[in-house]
Amino acid sequence: HAVTEILKEELLNQGFEVYYQPIYRCKDGGFPVAEALLRLPDTPLGPIYPDEFIPIAEETGLIVQMTYLVLAKVCKFVRRLLDEGAKLEGVSVNLSVLQFMQRDLADHIAEILDYYQIPARFIKLEITESVVASNYEAVLSVMEKLAKKGVQFALDDFGTGYSNLSYVMHLPVDMVKIDRSLIWSSLNNDRCATLVEAVSRTFGQAGIRMIAEGVETGEQAAFAQRCGIELIQGFLYAKPMPQEEALPYLMGVK
Ligand code: G
Ligand code: G
Ligand code: MN
Ligand code: NA
């Protein structure tokens, strides 16, 4: 498969780019958090998008090494941000289910954090509900191991597919990201809006930080704010962008 060969090649010469999407904080208009997103802008086949290469990386197992590369690049960037005095809360990195099957995941992450001298709280791992559903016991035990080291977790794509309150109650999850489909539906579906608002308030009261995803319009942002959601991720405020462009957002000068 041509894409598989390209992924191997990019791994060898570390050609992957990591983009950062700054995440907006409603109360002060700052961008204290960003999500790291893999990009392959320049390959022999032209740009290849994550929706195409992530599934292939998962099938071939290449995702494991790719994620370690992302983590290393993210830690290096976080080190620079901290050295330059950023009031950063952290950067989140997506984890695939295969990653949780790696026995040495927690140790390997600890090693990368140690190498770059990054306190663990600055790295937030995003896991989807489907990852949890695929192997609850194994995922829970790895999460607990990492949480003990201080790594934080965000539950991604909340409200799609496998939504299960018991995950939020029993997993060491610091943040819940409301999926963009729910944010979008809420603007023309009162029942959806009421449920999103209730869930957001309830989670917020339980000390779980909320992120609204996929906010593209002022109306959607206003809705998220009415729900008391703390953080907003969406094209309205900032798209995923190269590190150098994301830097001023995270430094608080944009
Ligand atoms: O990045 P969007 O900008 O297109 O990303 C599409 C999908 O690819 C998202 O669901 C995102 O979670 C996933 N994705 C992007 N980067 C990574 C990564 O580094 N690791 C994993 N596992 N998924 C990623
Ligand atoms: O990991 P997750 O599936 O949540 O990945 C975030 C995805 O959402 C990335 O593909 C990113 O490019 C995308 N995204 C971020 N903000 C917006 C937005 O405002 N609108 C849309 N359509 N997609 C967004
Ligand atoms: Mn994500
Ligand atoms: Na999501």
C-alpha cells in the first residue's frame, strides 16, 4: 500500500508535522490549551489527511511509533513555551486504542516527559469513548497508572456512539470534549440543547472541565457560553496551525 510506505518513510526521517489548534477560554479570551494534530502536508502523493492515514496507521501498527514521535515533538514545544514564560495549561495528544495495548506505554511516556523536563500535567491525553468501550478493564488500569504520574485525560468525542456516564464517573478524566455534532445540533434542536446544557453544568459542578468542539459560528459560541462551558475549540477562534503560528496564541500575545 502506497500510504503505508509513505508513513514508514515519514517515520524514518521524522517528516510528520504536528499542527496545534489553540483552544479558547471563555472567561478571559486566552488560549491556555492546544490540541496536537498530525499532518502530512508534503508527500509524493501530495498532502494526505488524518482521516485517511490514521486508520491505515492503526491497521499497520505504525500509529504506536507515530504517537511517540508526536509526544516528543509536543514535549519539545511545551519546553520552549515554558522557557519563554507562557501561562500554559497544557497540550493534548490523541491516543488510539492500540496504544493502550502497549505494556510499556506509561513508562515510555514518563521517559519522554523526563527527557524534556516537562511536569506531567502539561500533557493531556485524549481518548475517545470507543477506545474505552473496546477494552474497559485494560484502559482503566493504564489510565490509572498514568494518572498516578500526573498525566491528565480528556474524554474526546463525547456524545457520539458509546456515551456512557459510568466512564465519566469511574475513569480519571479531567476534561470532557463535547463532540461537534452535538454542538451543531443544539442550535436547531431544543431537546439536544437542553441535554447538552444539563450535561455540561452537571459535569462542571463535578469538577470536570468542559470543552465544546467544532464551534464555527458566533451562535454556537454563545450557546456554549450559556451552557457554562469553560473552553471552546473551533475554527471560529483558531484552526489547527503550524507550531510557529500557534506560538503567539499560547504565549498570550494574540
Ligand atoms: O486533525 P483533524 O484535523 O482532521 O483530525 C482528524 C482525526 O484524526 C481526529 O479524529 C483526530 O483525533 C485524529 N488524529 C489527528 N492527529 C492524531 C494523532 O496524532 N494520533 C491519533 N491517534 N489520532 C490523530
Ligand atoms: O480528535 P478529534 O476528532 O476531536 O479531532 C479534532 C478534529 O476536529 C480535527 O480534525 C480538527 O481539524 C477538527 N476541528 C476543529 N475545530 C473544528 C471546527 O470548528 N469545525 C470542524 N468542522 N472541524 C473542526
Ligand atoms: Mn481529539
Ligand atoms: Na472530538
